Amino acid sequence: MLVPALREADAWGSVRAETLVEHHAAQRREFTALRHASNAPHDADALAKMLTDFVDSLETDMAHEERDLLGCLRDDVLGVDVEDG
């Protein structure tokens, strides 16, 4: 839902949408690599660290998307202070 909305948001929408698609594809590849690593003989502490780092990066990324990307979709282009003086 986010990608089509971003594409239509403004002049930079298609760039933001493609960046998001590429970023999420990279996250899926990283998750797949973690899943494969969990099936291979690994040091449990190292695997736990890799998983924790991945989850931390997802949380940071989600906060960024909520703050920056969803902000592009707001329909109140002008702030109340600007309109009211």
C-alpha cells in the first residue's frame, strides 16, 4: 500500500518508492541469509547477535519509514502556523 501511495505523493515519489522497494528487498535477502545461517552449525552466541542486530536495524528502519516516508503522504501541506500567521 505504501509504494503506490509514495509514487503519487509528489515529484520525488517514484524515487522514494523505488528506494523503499530496493531497501525491503535487501532486508528480505538479509533475513533469508539469517534463516540459512540458523540451519548451519553456528556458534549460538554469534547467531543470537546476528539476529539481534537484524531486529534492531528493522526497528530503526521502521521508525525512519514512519517519520520520513509517511510524512510525505500528509495532506496538510501548509502548517496551521503558516496559515494563521
